[in-house]
Amino acid sequence: MRHTLLGVVAMTATFAAWACEPLEPAYRLERPRLLGAKLVVTAEPTRANLRAGDAVVLETYTGSLTKDRGAFASAVFTVCAAADDPIEARCVGPRFADTSTRGPEDPRVAFTVPPGSAGKMLVFAMFCVEGEAAIATNELRGACDRGTGQEMVVRFEVGGAPNTHPVLGSDSIALDGVPIVEGRGCGEGARVVRADGISHDLTIAVAGAEDGEEILVSHVVTAGKLEGLYSNAGSDGTFRVGWEPPTTLPEGRVPVRLHVVARDGRGGVAARVVDICLEKGTAP
Amino acid sequence: MLSRRKGALVALSFIVAYGPFAALAAPVVVPPRVDVVPEAEAQAPDHEVIVEVELLVAADGTVSELRIVSEANAIYDEATIAALKKARFFPAEKDGTKTAAKIRYTMTFRARLEPIAATTARREPAAEAANAPSATPNKPAVPEADQATFGARAVTEAPARETTARSMATTELRMLGTRGDPLRAVELMPGMGRTTFGNPLPLIRGSSPFESQVFYEGLPVPLLYHFGGITSFVPARALDRVDFYPGNFSARYGRVLGGVIDVRARDPHTDGVHGALDVSFIDASASAEATIVGKTKDGAAEDPDAPKVAALVGFRRSYIDAYFSAIAPEELGVRTAPAYYDYQGTVYAKLSRKHSARVFVIGSRDSFELVADRPDDNEPLARGTFEAKTAFHRVQASLKSRFSDTFSQETTVAFGVENYRQNIGAIARQDVDQAAIRARAEWTYRPVKELRLVLGVDHASQRFDGTYEGVRPQFEAGAPVTPSALPRARGTGGTWVHTPALYAEAGLLLADGVTLMPSIRVDHFGPTTSTTLDPRLALRAAVTAKTTLKVGVGKFTQHPQVVQALRDFGNTSIRPGYAMHYSAGVEQLVSDDAKLGMEGFVKTLHDLPFDTRNLVAPYYDNIGTGSVVGLELEARVLPKNRVYGLVSYTLSRSIRHREDEPIRLFENDQTHLASAALAVRLGKGWEASATFRLTSANPRTPVLSATYDAATDQYVARPGPLSSERGPAYHRLDLHVEKTWTFTNWKLMAYLDIQNVYNAANRETLSYNYDYTRSQGSPSFPPFFPSLGIRGEL
């Protein structure tokens, strides 16, 4: 028996991570990007596991450096029973709930889980920054008639174990200990921070985790440097991540957006967006 | 605690006190080195014959006195004397002046079917004589003030049992590798692929690392390099030679369909007490050896029936851990800094003229443990503990008996334990203990001069106990994988794996210099209760005194990895895969110390146990086939003179085919493998060597696009044609310079070793950004890496 495979991966990954500068920081939002998706049971919004016959809304979360809402111009969705293939998204049987959306908001797609269905299912989507999105008829491949786009797959299981969505409450995100009130831009009530070269602590609290459940939280920011893209919420659901604002800023105030998405790995999702208003400061 | 500056001063003080400056007080003595030793003219014996001679090399390089120290029989004694009387040496030097000196020279005639003249006796030992560092301590046996006695040894070529056997002895292993790394030197041979950092197993003739095996004294060991590439698991000083069988190997080796590397341990010296201490930036090692019974007495003839016992122990430990914390990235918490150690022990006992025994103790341990508090940006499962511990410990005993002139036996029994503990954050973790009993017995019968018959048993019983939890193990490489998206598997338990084997060989001398070697091997694999039969045939024909043609064909079966056949984890219906090897070539002696070689080979691969597409059930199955075609060229100058080295080139193409995919290049296909190594004895104790490698990069699979998986917040790559791209060629130059000061009773060496002299980046693999829209080449290990060391030998 050879036991070396993991060692190979470990050594290679460690060296590669050490030797290479990242090409693009994953925690910084520099172009239109998919950030998450959540399946919400219309009749019971806190429930994260789906049952046959459930009326469901798929909420999507996207981000952009330039757009305030809806990073993508168009999107198209299809839902189907999934093949037993953990890597490649493939359908078994007919697709249903084909939907196209276009508009300034993040797409929301409603469909009903077929009565009598069970097992693995998936939502496949194509998002386009400019043109019209389409999905091929013979395989799950997306395309845009112009410009760039991104494919998305949301896998879920019908009839799985009971689960509820985690919660990111209104005061769940704090900057240097003071909760950031959800707002837009640098308008009234915005949290103002001086870009004076000092790092700040973001504290994020996720509620609703079940015993022993590990919540993975991704955090993306439109400016500055975060300690990383991911954090694991501790046993109390709270964790800290450092944020270093950019030091070169235009005159006046600049809004910085922080997207936070929490996942429990079993279909439970919570998302929240807050703005921090940054104004030019003097480096210490 | 000392400051760095103070620490450096202390170290410098030590070197000054005990190092080169101390040498100024003693005379500089350079031992004699072999210039020419004619062939020993004698028929090959039925069994190995050793003749030990003490000779006086005059100041003009001629042999002026000659005395048999350990006699064999009249034929070989006389042949040895006749050859050595005509020998010429580069005389010893004392403080730059040529002087007479004694050396002890051992000529070994190994049993073979061909007349010895047809293959030319190899005198690797001459190299040792020429290469002062291995000179034995020297109590002048001849009462002349200017004389010193040095050891030397000659060994004729090993008896041919396979189409191609490529060997390297101590001098080449020490000087042609990097940092005196013996197995790095073997990588220079044709047919040896370039291993990548992190892969501790050899790539041989286009085969997967899992398809070849490293043996230590005939029994398998789990690794070739510490930490997958830093240094060999055993230091050069502990070795006699390394044999490399790239294909069509003897039936004594089995269970692999690629190639074999057999590391052969050195017997302890039998002439007193010796020791060595080696200190470098990376590790330190110490060894000691002593004659316990039957020390060779200077000036006295030995009783060949007298028992003799000698022992050797060695230990090496790295101390990268001493400074690793200082250079590790801040975000990594270092629980156990990378460290390795290995040890070797040998007891050699010549029980009588007919019986000898050897006991080996060998072990190795690599370990590191890091903690990453925050998940990696490109893989959220890469968080927590990163740990790798690989350890093996083994005791191995062998008994060699020559019952008569026609019948002999060699038996080996070994018991060993191995532990593998690996954690890759939340991606996977495993902790496996293995205990193994291995036994090998081989009986050789030679009823007539023209026929040699060998019957052998090769058994292993292994007990595995362990746990695994993580992404399902993959054995085939392809597109970059997103561990978060891979299927997971877990298992806990234990199992016995019994793999008995029986083999038989014949060596038939069809005509003068023409040997036919048919063999057959039967293997049984317990977990799948499969029994396989491998017939093999090799032919070597010495068409002239200097030209040997060779051809081979054979079947080589390899059972699936145990994990692939485990119930509830793998596929219990999986069968062994096999390869057919076909090869033909020519070996040409150019001179006494230079030879050329050319060999073409074809391997066809069948029923390979491959991963299923996307690792869906049954996860692993016999759905793989493949082939490898290649040509190997070699020019080699043996270390008998001032300059030696080798040039090798391998052209090959290795392809694989999973039944539901197009034919593709093998992920470790390296079309061109070119190596050049040159070592020069510069005089006055200076030696230098340079090694250059130019090889194709490994193929890689392009990423066409990626799909965002909302459940894991990861992008899953959509691969293009597998193995359809290749990065820029890999090239690297290593240098090694050492200076030896020879004193009356000991030697001191200082050496500088530089890996990757011009810091070639060799960006053959790609790293990607989070959504696979951007990529860049990742530099290969090692970067420019100098290492300075000192070594003292008693």
C-alpha cells in the first residue's frame, strides 16, 4: 500500500503556497462576481432542507465594484435531478423551471420541487455581465451572446436531514466593536472611517448554528486588504478578521462594501451586505 | 540564548580549532590512485571469489611488492597477481612529493556464466583507491617512514540476471549527486525520470511513481527521499552501490510493472575502528564501524576459515527545524518544524569459509506539523492542521551459505513497522500503521558450468491498521481539482495482506558469451485472491570482447493498491494490471574505463486499475491501458582516473487511455531527459563535480472554464484535453566542490554544494486565481540552494 499521495499533495501545496504570490486577492471584489445562493422555502423561510412539493425561491448574491445592485445584466436558470457525479454538473431526466431574468437586482427564481421527487437535484445558471445568457439544450453549459459571464451550480438534496438557515442579524457585523448598521454608500447614518494606515477589526457573529456545526463564512470587500476570504465561526459563532483600508484615496468620502455569506455545508445560508464610508486621513 | 552573531562566532571558532587550520601542522598525504589495471584473466568461478592483496606502489607508479593477504585458490590468486603486476598507479604524494605507499587491494570475482574476459572485470574499487577519502587508516606495515597503507577494492561485474542492470558505486554516488546524495546520482541514468518535489518515489521509463519500487538489500522500502526530495533516505557512506533496473528485470523482483532500484548496503570494514562525522547547514551525521572479531593484522596472512565479525552504525538528523520558524510565513503556526532522521546499522559476520551472515537495522522518520488558523483563500478546506509523518523501522537478517561448489543458498527475513500520518487540513487525514514480516529465500544450483538454476520464495505478510477521512484518494492526475467538490470517503479498521510469491530462473550458456535467461514468477494477492503468472526471457550475447547485445521480453504484474481493493472503500472485484516489456540494446566498451550503451524499449500496459470518471462508484476499476516507447543512450567514464562522469539521454513517449476518454499523454511523460555529470580530481585533495539536467516539463491539462459552486463558494474547473499542454523545459545546474586534508590517522573534508546554481525558476506547473481566469507558472523546488559542510573521517 502506498500512503504517499497525501504527502505529495501536502508538500506540493505547502511549497506552492509559499513560493507563489497570489494572482488576484480572492477577498477583494474587483469585477462582477457570484458570491452565493440560498434556497428559501416560501412557506417556512428558516428551513434549509427541501421536501418534495416545496415552493422555493432561489436568492442569489452577486457583487460588483461599480454597480450598487445586481452585478450581472442577465441570467438564465434551469433545475433538474442531478446525476451521481460530484464534480461535473449533469442532469438526469428532464429539466424544469427554466427561467430567465434581467434587471438591476440580484436574480430571484421561484420554482416548485416536483411532488414525489427525492434525492439529489441541482440548479444550473448562467450569468452575463452584458449580453443575454443562455444554456445549451444538450448539456449544462452556459454562454453569453456578448461579453463575459459566469456559470453557477447549486446542488441540493430533497428529503435530506432537517436543517435551518444560519442567521446574520442586523448587528452581526461590527467594526472595532461597534455594529455597522446596514446602509448604502456614504449617506446618512453611514459608518465613517479615516484611512490613516491603521488596521481595523471586523467582528462577525453568526447565529443559528446547530451543535457541532461548523459555519464557513466568506467575506469580500471592495477596497483595502482583508486577512483572508474565509473564516470559520467559532463555537460561539463569532470571529474576528482584520481589515486594512487603502491608503491612497480620492478627495472626499468613498464607500467600501463588505459582503458576508455564511454557509453550514448542509444547505443553510445567510448573507448580509454593509457599507463603510472611508475618508482620506493622515498616515500616523 | 546566543545572538546570531555570537552563534556564528562559536561555530567559526569550532571550525578554526578543529578544521583546516589544524591541518597546517600535519603533512599533506595523497594516496596512490589507479591509472591502469589490466584485466584479471581467469574463468568465472561458480561462486564469488575474493582475493585480497597488499601491494607497494613505488614512487614511479609501478607495483614493486605484492603479497596475498587473503588467498582464495591458486587460479584466482595467480590471476590477481598477474594483473596487478602490470598495473600502473598515480603514486602517493606527501607534501607534494611523490613517494612509495602501500595499498590494500581486493579483487572480487563474481560467479557468472560468461567467461570473465567477455565482459571485462569492473574495478570500481580502483576508484576508491584513487579517491582518497575511502582510504583506510594507515598504520604503516612496511617500516619506511614515507609509506602509508591505503585500502582499495575491486569487484567484477555482477552476474547478469536481467537484460539491463545499471549500477553506481560509492564514488559516483557521492560525487555525481547533489550534497553527496546517492539517489540523486541514480536519477542521472537513462530511463530515470525527473521526480518533482513532494514525490518521494521514482519515475522509471514512463511509469507512474506507484508502479516502481525502491528496495533496500532486496526488500521494499516506502520512500526514496526525505520529504519527497530533500535528500535520500540513506547516506552515501552507508552504501556499497545502487542497482537500477529500468525494465525487463529478473523474476526475483515482482509486484511492480515499472522499474526497480535496489540499494545495497556496504559491509563494515574489517581492519579496525573507523568513524565519520559530517556537519552541513541541513543535517549532521555520524557513523562508526569496528571489527569485533578477527581484525585483519597488518603484515600477516589471514586464515580464510577464521570467523570475522564487524559492525557499522550510522545516524543522521536534520536541523532545518532549528531555523524553520524564523523563515516560515507568519500566518503558519509551527507546531513541529520539518525534521528528519535516519539510521543504519550493519553487523557482518563471516562465520566460516562457507557461511556468512548480515544483520541490518534501518529506519527513517520525517515529520512536520503546521497550523493554519485561517482557511486558504483558494480552498476553504485547507485549514487547521497540516501534518506529515512518515516513519519506518526495520530489522533484517540474511544468511548466505555455500554448501558445495554447485549449491548455495541465501535467506533473508525482516520485520518492520511503518507509520504514515498525514493531515491536509480538512481535506483529508489518515493515520495508518503497518507491521510487516518479509522473507526471501533463494537457492542456486549449478549442475554444470553452462547452467545456473535459481529457485526463490518472496513472501510478505502485512498488517494494516488505520483510519482515513477525507476526499477520496485519486491515483490519476488530470485537471486541477477543487477538494471541496470532491467526493469524500472514510474508513477505520485493519486488515492482513498476504502476498506470497515463487520464482524460478535459469541461466544457460548457449555459446561463448551468449547467455539465455528464462524465468517465471507466480504471485498471489490476498485481498482479491488473485494469482498471476509472469514469464520472462532475457538474452545477452557478447559478440566481441567489447560488444554485448541484449534483448528481453517479459510480463510484469502489479496488484492494485490495497486501498483500491478494500471492501466499503474500493472495488473488491478489481484485478491486477500488467505490463509487457520488450527491449533490445547494445553495450560497447570503449576502453578500460569508458563504455557506451543504447537501448530501445516498448512497454504495453493492460488492465490498469484507474480511477473511474469523477470517482463515481465503483471508484476504481480495470479501465486503463497504455504504452511507453523509448530510446536510451548512455556514455559513461568510470571513476578510475582524474576525470569521470556520464552523459545520458532518454527519448520516450508515455500514453494512457481510460476506456471512456480519448488517449492522452501520461501525466509524468517527459519526452526528453538529458543529463550530464562531470567530476574532476583536481589534485592536492581538491575534487569538483557539476551536474546538469535538461528535461521536458510534465504535461498539464488546460482549464477551459470554471463553474461557481454556490454550496462551497468554490469554482470547479472544467478541463480541456487531458495532458495537452506542456510548460517550458526544465533545466538545472548543480555544483559540488570539496577539499580533503589527509592526516596520519584521519581526514578532514570541507565541501560546498550548490543546487540550482543559476536559480532557474522552472515554472512547469500553473497556479490559478480563485475563478481560474488567471494563471501563472509556479517555481519548482529547489531554488538556488547553497550548503556548506565539513566532514571528518577516521
